[in-house]
Amino acid sequence: MATPSFAAGAYASIQGMGAGNLLRKPVSASASETGGPDFASMIGKALEATADAGRKSDAQAASVAVGRADVVDVVTAVAESEAAIETLVAVRDRVIAAYEEIMRMPV
């Protein structure tokens, strides 16, 4: 079971994530040149959505600590944050698996 200090560290690391920190826009073709959405911007938006869910759950937890919010709201916000993190981790795992598969291909 997670300790409060572990949870606080996890939330802090999520808040440090963002499109500007982890992903840099490639110098090559952009979305307008290829006619499709830019993969890096899609991943960046997903990271921002996950970080926003973490910030929302932090704000709800702080509100319930001072008596301005209901515990149900906190549980809902934490569940949304957990689902976003699990989705992000699943996508990361699939990207890593795809990269490893590409690296195993003969040249």
C-alpha cells in the first residue's frame, strides 16, 4: 500500500511533466505538411491532461483538509487521476514495445 510520502512524490513528479519538459517539437515535417495530426503534440496533450487531473485531485484534497469540500469529490478526483496515469503508462508501454519490435527487425 502506498504511503502518504510516496503519493506526494508521485503527484509532484506528475506536476513536473509537460509537453515542454519531455517532448520537443521535431524539426522535420509538421502536421500541416503531412496532412495529419502531429504525434508529439498528441502525446503532449495527453501528458498535460494527466498532469491537470493530478492537480485537480491535489486541489480537492487540500479543500477537504480545510473543510471546504466533500470527501466524495476527492475520491472522484483521485480516481480520475489514477485512470489517467494508468492510461498514460499503458501507452508508454505500447510505445516501448513498438520500438523494441522495430529494433528487432532485420535491416
